[in-house]
Amino acid sequence: MSDAPAPPSLPALFRDFFTIGMCGFGGVGPWARRMIVERRRWMTAAEFTDLLGVCQFLPGGNVMNVTIAVGARFHGVAGAVIAFVGLMAAPVAIVIGLGVIYDQFAGLPLVHQALAGLAAAASALVLATAMKIAAPLLGQKLGMAIAVVTFVAIAVLRLPLPPVLVVMVLLSTLVLSWQRRR
């Protein structure tokens, strides 16, 4: 008997991705991983990391791509649409509301201080999530090497992301193929 939970229903997909959209306002990656991997166990940590890697390579928002892929995994096109609408419904409404409020109070120093505090908290959240996402790579020398080289190319050398990703995908595929043939 498997430990894997039953696939989610369409209403459950909507509800859970709506929750991710609400809780993850300003950074849904950590909330999506927590819901998909830790709470609902729809995927393992390694499966999520692999899917996120593919979704980061695709055009569009990473978590939006993950949402569509997870929804499609369980219910095809209907699941992809339901999960995406669930993820985006609340944030779109909130952004419109906050935009109206910000327009009225943007000149206040308190607003600028609050935004600086939010930026610091969001940065910490991104770093914590990056560490969780990288955890399945620990012990995999090739995976760690690719991650380090990619980080250096993008963050230190400031090379453009799309060409770096193409080169790293090709390079890692060639190295893996070579290793399996040995």
C-alpha cells in the first residue's frame, strides 16, 4: 500500500492554490512548496525541485508555471485552469486594492519605511526557500556543481539568464549521459 495521498479534487486544487495565493502574497514560492510537498504531499521534495527547475526555464512566472503543471498532473487542462485561477484570484484583487490605497498615501515617510521592512522580510523568505529547494541536491556532486556554476555565472559574472540556462541544461545533460556510459 502506498503512502501517497489520493489525487486532489478540482475544488481542493482551487482551495489550496487560493490559500497559497493568499498566504504567499509577495512570494508564493515558499507557500507553494510547503503546500505541495509538506502539507498535501502531492509531490516529493525532489519532484518539486525538478518541476521548479523546468518551470524556471519556461517563460512566465515560476510558481504560476508550477501551479499549471500540478493542476494538469491531476486533472489535465481543467486542473491547470482551476489551480491557476485559484492562485491568482486573491492576489489580483489585493493588488488592485493596494494600488488604489498606495496612490493616496505614497508620499508618506511611514509608507516608505513599511515597504523597506517588507523588502527585507521578503528577501529572507526567498533565501530560506532557496535552501529548502536545494536540499535534494545535497550529496549530488553534479547537481551542486551545476548550481554553483549557474549561481556564479548569473549573480557574480552577471551573464544573462536565458543563455546561461541553455548552456547549463546542455552541459549537465551531456555530463550525465557521459557518466551513465562509463
